[in-house]
Amino acid sequence: MDLIICVLGLLALIVEGIRCQGVYAPPTVRIIHSGHACNVEEERHTERVYTIREGETLELSCLVTGHPRPQIRWTKTAGSVSDRFQDSSVFNETLHIAKILRTQGGRYYCKAENGLGSPAIKSIRVDVYYLDDPVVTVHQSIGEAKEQFYYERTVFLRCVANSNPPVRYSWHRGREVLTQGSDKGVEIYEPFFTQGETKILKLKNLRPQDYANYSCVSSVRNVCGIPDRSVIFRLTNKTASPSIKLLVEDPIVVNPGQTVSLVCINTGGEPPPNLTWLSSNDSLPQRSVVKGGTLTLPAISSDEAGVYSCVASNNVGNPAKKSTTIVVRALKKGRFWITPDPYHNDDNIQIGREVKISCQVEATPPEELTFSWLKNGRALRSSERMVITQTDPDISPGTTNLDIIDLKFTDFGTYTCVAALKGGGIPEISIDVNISSTTVPPLFFSFLVPPNLTVPRGKSPLVAREGDTVELECLVSGKPKPIILWSRADKEAPMPDGSMQMESYDGVLRIVNVSREMTGSYRCQTSQYNGFNVKPREAVVELIVQYPPTVEPAYMEMRQGLGRPVVMTCRVLRAHPSRVLRFEWLLSNRLLHAGAFDAQKDETEYTIRSLNRDGWGEYTCNVINEAGAGKCTFEVTGKAYPPEFYYDTYSPLWQNRPRVYGFKLQWTQMNPNAVDRIVAYRLGIRQKGLERWWEHEIPEGDRNLTKGGLMTRNLTELIKPESYEVRLTPITRFGEGDSTIRIVTYSAPINPHLREFHCSFEEEPICMFTQDKNDDFDWTRHSAATRDTKYTPNTGPSGDRSGSKQGFYMYIETSRPRKEGDQARLVSPFFNVAPKNPYVITNPPAYCFGFFYHMYGKHIGSLNAFLKQKGQTTSEGPAWSLNGNQGDRWKQAKVSIHPTASFQVVLEGVRGPGIEGDIAIDDVTLEEGECRDPPPNLSSLAPFPSSHIWLLCITLVMTLLEGQR
């Protein structure tokens, strides 16, 4: 009876602890690794270094605790700024980089935060190992002293390979290994300034035996399984640096559309040099074709003009380089301007005075540019009154001038400037300037009218609404009519098209979809081109862009229970015009309240004194000015906040039957008192990959939930090894609240502070077990349903430990090429020693290591279990060992171990004298405490004295509390 009372009290304590314990906690972080790591080591006790081979898969997992579930973010530093991965952040528990590159090495940080305390941050440095093929370059020096008739030829062979870690080099001549001092004619050294990046082989005063095959072997000592790499260079008496010749002129002048071929040939070099083409435009044109030493540019355009270089390299001496320039002939941008008498400061042109007409064209090549002048279509030659000049190309390239001295009525007419290139092939550019007259007061004639700018009445200031299309207008007069240049007058800012200045031929600047940032002053100004070369005329147009009010919040959800007050506030941030503002509050398009803003306030407020069912819905506040309305939206609802799943449940998964497993689902309720009392939860569950949800309602009765109260629901009959989606939805008088979904995955429970570990090898990662790299062969994961028909009979199991042919187990295959004595070792993940329990004295802590084994066959060798502790350099004897045929059945082994530091367990299979010696293991377990075989049951406690029962009960309670703590 005492025992029953104790157990009932213990259960009550457990339930109460589960229901009421506050579980909110700041985050903690731990980084674990998988993928293809070469090595993970602790460096200087503070830095973890993860070494991986280039091209392998990097996989780092960030294990977090804390409630609510922390948000996780991966970031990277210690690399170039441009080498950030996926916008420099990954919001996942697992960071996965397939085919990692050397540039992706560096320090990776995992940051977890849930709003409680400071964020938790852990980091690990990823070191990417690689080794490129070495490259040998050859240089020679020749010294000559005529007085002594002394001639010396020394050759340097330099070997370079990119690598991480640092590379080691070795030189070979034929099959002979060259070392410093092994040959007096050979010197091997590393230049001081290269810091081990290269090794030079110096052949002093070449001898006949020095003409041979030299190989440079680069090695990183097989780290990460990276093999050595080598390169061979054949040194002969004909070895020479490259020389080339271009079979083209320089420069090459062509017309657009022509096909250009550049031919480059080798004229020397041993080994035969490789030829490549480069362009001054960073890269060769897309349509270019390279074949051998010939570069072909089909239908060349002006954009493809530039310097093209042929480079020859054979790693002997310096590369040879020859270049040529391709010039594509072109004429563009014809302009003219008229300058009144340069000797009088006057904007008008008058009879009897001088006038100059200037014409400018951009030409390529400039030296081929020619000009001619026509008057009324007839050729015009330079004379005393009609002076034709061409400006110095260095001062004003591509410009010609026609000076008319002592202007007369007979000079009226059309003057044409014609620009052409020598040799033709390019269309000419013609520019017409018409000189005519109009009658003015006697003795004064004006036939060219200087420009003038005005802003039409009512066009400044110009008021527009944001999003409209506006036209800023300046009226331009003059003969000829000049081009108008538009720019910002009030500040240094780009125009709507992104440039600092825009051209207009009719004086109108058109702006589509005008924005509030475009408010300001705009300057219109005459250009000197295609008009008078006089002081520019200008005017200013003011643009005012009106826009609706910008308000906050744009959207806000407000959750509240019935009978409680609700206050909604809409605030104006900016508006133009701001002096006329009014507001209106609506509920589902039904007007509640309207009015005008107080001049001293920038916000309006609406209050619900006591919320009822009719008060739920979408409230909008429209703030209105001449340009439109800004809108605040408030969603007033009684929806409950979502539950928060608890991910730190101790040992949530259990399995008491072969085919199914159970899961302890725990959660807390976010802000339970924000709305009406939660009366129930709707629990939905479905198998991953399927569509149908199974739903069940969990009533909460009259219990009021508290913030941080932990609730529990046991999920049973989950099928191994399937994963499930679990959905939890709170229900109040309002109806359903927000749902939360999590994934339940079947896996062996692993805890950093070990209390229970179980692995049945049902999943490919095999519970983080690894194969020992220093053994003779590996364990194999196997299922009887997939067994090869060529398997060895009379040995090995016909199913896993539960008897299922679909289940998996691990075994050693002892067929050829295995030989007697070969060892295969399977190593568990590291386990941390559990913290000492103040109520149960265990020093050092004890663990029970158990597994099932199958040792059937006449050639069975031995099966050994070892304890491997961190920092241990010598291996002790096996903690458990068995050899020989044990029959065609699964048996269980248990052994107590007593580690004093973080530890691993190692299972070693040793091959016997023949092929009928397969050994299998399954259902590996590790539990705290000494092994008890068989486990005790409740009836065995009956003879205990009452005092002993109560002492045991108190111990269990204290242990439970310590575990919860």
C-alpha cells in the first residue's frame, strides 16, 4: 500500500511539473558536423577547425535549445566580401554546401535568438584543402667575360603549385631523386621571399647529363586523401623561350561590316609555344573565332575596335607578345554653331560685320577627315572674304570654320558643310545652315535671330499629383532654333532618366509617373550647338508634386477578448499638402466616425469601450488630403495566438514494439491571456507525403492556461521509420486560432548529456556511427530483403533482431578478398559524461552498453567491444569479447563501463579462418547506470521494508526534479 501511495504521489508530481513548470529559456547553441570532413579538431582550446577536401559536401548542423524555438541564422566571415554565400545568410538549422570551393573556406557562425536574453552564437572554422597540378617554368642566365674567355650557362627550373595546406616539393631527374648535395652541378633551394610557395632547381653551367626529363612532385602528405601531383619537363639543348610574328599591319584600318583576320605564327621556342589572343576590351568579341594562331572577327563593328595581342607561352623564359590596333572607320555627331562678329561684344549679326559658321564631326581615324563647303549647292572655295579653315586637331578635333568677312546681301543663302573620310566607304555627313533676312528699321538688317527663352503663363509653379505624367515647358525662339538642355536648378541631382542633363528639341520636358522626390526647380538652357554661339539663355520652372498622406500602421492585428477595451491609433508621417487633412473611421465599409485634424496633432484615435462579437472585423482609418488618402488597417480579432512547440523534451521518442514508435509532444501557449480562455486544442497528424489529416480534439476543461505552462500529449502507433506532420490549433469562443506545425521524425535519441541511446541502423546515417579509417575493411549496413542472391550460405542472419526482413542491421562480410585476422571497427559518436547527480552518488559514472549480436558459421572469428576515451593515446583491452560459432539466433550482450571523460564505444569484428564467418550486430543501446540483467520488476520490490520503499521513492523524486532542472 505504501508503494502504491508513493507511486501515485510521484505520478501526480510528474503531471503537475509537466503542466505548470515554466519552460521559457534563452537559446543555447552547439555545432555538429556531418558530410565529408577530413578532420575536426580543437585548436588552442577555443577554436574548432573543420577540414574538408575541395569538391566534397560541407554539412554543419546547429543544434539549439531554448523556448520559444529559437530562430537560427548562419553567416560567414574570414573570406572576401564578394564571397558571401546566399546573400551572406542561411536561415536553416543545417548549412549545406555541395562541391565546396577553396574560396568558401573561413569562419562560419551559427546565431540563435528567441527574444529571451542575449543571442547564442557559436562558430567553427572551415579549412578547405586542395592541391593543383604543379607548373614548371624555366629561366636561364648567360654570363660571359671576354678577358678570361669564360662562358657559363645556368638554367633555373621553378616549380609552383597552389595548395592548402602548404605543399612540399621533390625533384627527380629521370628516376633519380635529386636532393641538395647529391650532385655538385645541382642546387635546390627555396627563395626566402616566397615563404615555401616554390622550390627552384638550379643547374649550374649545363653539362651533357643535365639534358634529361625533370619531374616535380608536389605533395600535401595525403591529407584528406589528396594524392600527390607531378609534372614532367624535358630539357634539351634546343630548349628556348618563345618568339612570334604577326602577319598583319599595324594599325589595321577597316570599314564596319568587314571581316578581319589576324594571323600569328611561332618563329621559335622549344617546347612548341601555345598561342592565345587577348583584347583591350577585357574579352574577345562573342562572334570571334580562334583557330590555331588565327583570330577572325566577322562583320566587325565600331565597338569591337581596339588593341588585339597575340601571346605565346611555353613556360620557358618570358611569354612573347605582339599587338596590333584595329581602327574601324566612322563618322558621327555632326554639329554646327554660329558666332557673331568676334571683335564686337554683340549677340546680333549685322551687315558689314564678320560672321563665323563652325562645323564639327567626330571621325575615326581623325587624320582621314576631310571637309568641303557648298553655297546653294555649289562648291565654295576659300577667298579673301570667304575664309575656310580647319582647326588644329589637338585643340578642337574634327572642326572646320567658314569666316564671312564684311557680310553683304549677296551672301544670303544656304551654306552646307560636308564631312567625309578619305577613300570613301563611309556615308558623308552634311550640315545645312540657312542665312536669310527680314526687314527691320532702315539701315539695319537681321537675318539670324539670337535665342530667347520664356516660361508660358501658368506653367510655373506646376502642380501635379504623384503618379501623373507632367510636361515642363520653356518657349524657345530664335533662328535657327537651338537645342534646349534641362537640369535640376535647386540641387545636384540626376534627372528622371538618371542623367545629369536631358536634351529637348521643342523645349518640353516630359516626366512619366512623377514622384514626390521630383519636387523642385528645373532649369531650361539653350545649347551652343545648332544655334548661336552666344551666352546661354535660361529660365526656371517650379514643380510641386502632391501626394496622399503616408500613415502608420499600414496594418496591425489586434487580438482581444470579449468585454475588454480596444484602442486604435492612426498616425500621419508625411503628406503634401499637409494643411488640409481629414479622417474617417470605418468598419467593413460602415462609417463609424469622421472629422478634421487638429492643427497641433498628427494622429487620430478610435476606441471600443467593451468589445462584443459584432466588434470583430477589419477597421480602416482613411486620412485624406487633396492628392488622395492614406489608410491604416486594424484587424480586431479574438483568434488565439499559436501554440509554441517545445523541442527540448527529454527523450521524447520511445519504442516498445518492433513496427511502431511513440512520441511525447509538448507545447506552451503563446500569450494565453491575450484573448478569451482556450477551451480545447485541435490536434491534426498526417504522414509525410500523404494528403489526409487525422484530427482529434483535446478538451482543456475549466483550467486556465498560464504563460509558460507546459502541456503534453503522447502520440502513439507511429509507423517506423516514417515522419509525420503534427498540427496544433487552439480554440476559443471566437473559434479557431492560429495553428502551428512541426515535423516528428523517427531517429535514435541522442543527447549531449547521455541518458539513453538506441540505434537500430534503420536510417542511412547509422546514428552517427563512423567506420574506423585505420582498420582493414568496413562494416556493411544490410537488410535481408535486399540481400544479394550470391550471399554465402550457412552464415549470417536471415533478418534483423526483430525478425523483420525489411529491417536493417550491420555485419562484416568475410568473403574474399578478406583474409584471416582482418579487422573491421565501427565507432560510435562522442558521448559526454553526464553531470553528477547530487542525490545519487556515482563516481565515476556508470553506463550500461548493450547490443544484440549474431555469430553463426563454422568460420566465425571474434567480436570485441572497446571503450575509447577522449585524449587516450593507448588502447586498453576489450570491455567485452566473444569468439566462435554461437548458433543461428540473435543474442544480447551487456557490459558496464565507467568512463571518466567524453568517450566512444567501438565494435570490432575479426575475420575467422574461412568465408562462413559473417558477424552481425543490431539494436545498440547505451544507458546511464550499471547493467541489471534481468531488469527488476515491481513485484521484486514487495519484500522491501516500508522505510526502504519510502527512501527509494524520495530518491526517484529528487532524481526527477534534478532531471527537470
